[in-house]
Amino acid sequence: MKKPENNSGSKLKVIPLGGLEQIGMNITVFEYEDSIIVVDCGISFPEEDMLGIDLCIPDVSYLVERIDKVKGYVITHGHEDHIGALPYILKQVNAPIYGTKLTMGLIDRKLEEHDMQKNVRRKVIKHGQSVNLGQFRVEFIKTNHSIADASALAIYSPAGIIIHTGDFKVDYTPVYGDAIDLQRFGELGKKGVLALMCDSTNAERQGFTKSERTIGAIFDTLFAEHPRNRIIVATFASNVDRVQQIINTAYHTGRKVVIEGRSMVNVIHTAQDLGYIQIPDNTLIDIDQLRNYPDEKTVIITTGSQGESMAALSRMAMDMHKKIFIKPNDTIIFSSSPIPGNEKAVSKVINELEMKGAQVVFQDVHVSGHACREEIKLIYSLVKPRYAIPVHGEIRHRHAQATIAEELGYDSEHILMLQTGDVLEIDEGGAAVKDHVHSGKVFVDGLGVGDVGNVVLRDRQHLAEDGIVIIVLTLEKGTGQLLAGPDIVSRGFVYVREADELLDDSAMLLQDSMEELQNKGISDWGKIKSTLRDNLSDHLWKKTRRRPMILPIIMEV
């Protein structure tokens, strides 16, 4: 294998700031001397215990401290877990963005929503083209995924070539565009590749991932089996090829199509404007025109395939949608697989739909956008990297890819299992984790970014589990004598009407506590609050085995 030239003696630093312990929030920093490039900049969705949180973005403190080095963001494809954090992160670290046409179209929509289009430089790169960014040159390589225009990246540095696959699969018969450029992977393999950072999402699955085109025949069959039903299809908003195939089948069966769900409408309009989806004339209708057509002549393509509470399908299932109501003659097709962690939410929506008499189809109407084991082996065999760096996935997915690398002859020294925040220093002479930088999640709640931290989340969990008890008392200004209270107000702890005795006992305890404090001449508000809180907490624990949040409030008159 030919060694890349590196005359300066510097090493390339690879620093993942997200995307390694979970599905989502993908972002990786590449640093060589005075140059930094950032590959992807995605969000992750909150876990069940993150109450009130809308989404999570990566902590980029490392980039903020080195903002002068950052040459640009290089984006592999247009999924939320790869582009969703850009509007938030660009406000901290503004640098040019490079991506393919559809990817950039979706980024443009995001920047428009945040009124940032004029502030951010953007450049569309075609597959096969390269962009020079400081010490780096980045080449975009055609791949296949569940969204068009996906790219792998060949990152050229003085320390060697790194190939980052992005999310990918090998699809020889894609719905739109060309198949993955396997020839280019092979050519780079012959040049000599220092490391391969490969998608691990489906590394546990045997065989090959089916072509997206196979879904078209399944839709043809389902539509033929339900000629008298209104058909509602839930899928990922970004899966333009899937929507194309649903529209093709609808057109051939004489049905009109409604696109519903804000994110779905945005993506499809962007894809249509850029030529990535072809919709026959007079096929698409507005949602208000549904009433003009019989049910059996309509198809609704909607968001909500993951059971998201505010997505269009969930609102239909809960009778909260303003314009679409589920009927017994509806056939609802889930054209997706639940993302790990979403199974309960999906099941809940399916049950609600079934209770309304609708027929739900949720098996075998989806193919993944990620490579299975044999495709991963194919990429390794073509690229022949010196080092394997499994990325994109939970730890079990990345371990599964490590096992594949072992089967292909890689030893533990050449399989690098990184953690978020690790600083990997790598060149032709060796690779090792030399440092760890600050990383983590920043929570977005409404318009607030980062103002909800772990302490606030713990408070929310505490409130959700045990409720709150407020102690109110009034002291005389100057003397500190008790004028009124202590009174108790409770929310989410016990039902007041059925807990008179408990609250009366608690009020008596607080009265005694105040008398004792005043007899000792203690007038410090902090001491008074902590004593009342501790005494009431112990009392309530003994009586109820619960620890509500206790909030003493002192007023002075």
C-alpha cells in the first residue's frame, strides 16, 4: 500500500463530537495544524426522560475556542441527524457550507426559517468534484441512501486519506440517479487509504439491503388489494424516492395525492423545484380539495411514521387533525421501521387507528437506507484502509462492524473504537487517542438553546415523579415575627381533598418548627427555608414514601 506523503511531522486529529453512542447528532471534526473541517452537523431527538425538550444539538465548545481555524462544514446528505443543528451551530461558529444540490436545498430551507440565508456562505458541489479547505481537500463520492444526493467523502490531508462513508447502502437500481460509485472507492483503495469511517447502523444485519426500487412493486400490490379504500401512507419526510414510488402507483391507479405534514411538504417542494421528484400533472391536490373526490380515488402521504405526537398521522389518530378524519374504510400503510426507542409511540398510534376501524399495514413496506454486513465488507475490500473506525450508531452497532473488520483480518490495534470527545491522532506511523475534549448535548426547548441543563431536567423529572409542595409564610419587617402561615399549597403530590389530615399534620409540624427557630432567635431566611424544607421532607417521606419538591416562600411586610 502506497504511503501518503507527510513531510511536516504533524498528525491528523479526528474528533467525533457526536454520533457514536446513539443514532443521530452526527458531527466529526478533522484538524490538521491551522485547519479544521467539520463533517455533518446533526440533531438527535430527546429521550423519554428529557421532559419538554424539543431536540438535542452537539456541544461545539471545542470549535468556538478555535473558530479561526474552522474552514467549513462538509455535509454528506440532507437528513435531520446530519443537517438539523446547522442553524444553531452557525450562530456560534459561522463558516461556509459545502454539499450536493438537494442537500443544499434542504439546508437553504432551514436557514430561511431562521432568517440566516444572507449570513452564511454556501456552495453546491457535484459528485466527483473536490473542494480545497486549508490543509484539506475533500472529494464528494456518489453513494445511495434513503435520500437522494448522498455522498461519501474522501478527505485528503498531509497525513493521509480518510474516507467517510456518510450514511450509505449499495443500491444497483436506485429510483433516482446513478448507483454508488464503487469504482472510485476501488481507485482510492489502490492509492492507499489511511482510515475508513464507515456507517454501522445495519452492521448487525446479515446479507445485503434490498434496493429501494423493490418497494414500488409492493405499493402496486397493496393498492390493487384495496381498490375501494382511501389509502394513507406514513413515511419519512426526507425519503423522496419512496414518495416518488407512491405517487407513481397512485397515478397509474387513477388516484389523486395529498402531501400532508409540514416537513413532508417542505422536502417534497424542495425536491420538486430541484428536479429530484417527477409528479405528473393534475396528480397533486390541495388538502381542501379532498372532499371533491371519492375516498377510493385519493392517497394521503403523511409524516408521523415514528409515532411523533405532533406529526400529522398522530393528530389524525387522536382526532386532533383539523381536516382529515380516520374512517373505517381507510387503509393506513406504515412505510418505515421504528427507530430504536420509538416502538412504543408507533404501537400507540397503530392501536388508535385500529380502534377507529382502519386497517393498518406495517410489515414489509420498507427497505433500509443503510448497508448490511455484506455491503460493509464490500466497501472494506475495495478501500483496504489501514485503520477501521466504525461510526454512526449505538455501541452495539459499532461493535458489530468491528467484528466484520476482524473477520476481514484487522487486529485490535487497527480497529479504533472511539467515544464522543476523543481526540484521535493518526498518520501513517500510527494511531492513538491522545486526549479528550469537552462534548455532549445542548438541549433546545422552544426558543431557548442551552438554557435548560441537566439540573433543570432533574427538576422536571422530580416534579413529574413526585410533584411540588409550596410553603408560604409572612414575617414582620424588622422584628422577623411570624405574622401568617406557614400555609401549604401542593400540586401533583396528593389530591388535597383526600389528604386533609396529612396537610394539617404538616402545617402543625411547620408551626412547631417556626416557633423553635424564633425561640432560638434565628432570623436568617436561608436557615429558615432549609429547616422547614428538611423537616417537612422527612415528615412526608415517613407518611407517604414520596419526596416532592419543596419550595419555601417568605414574604415580608
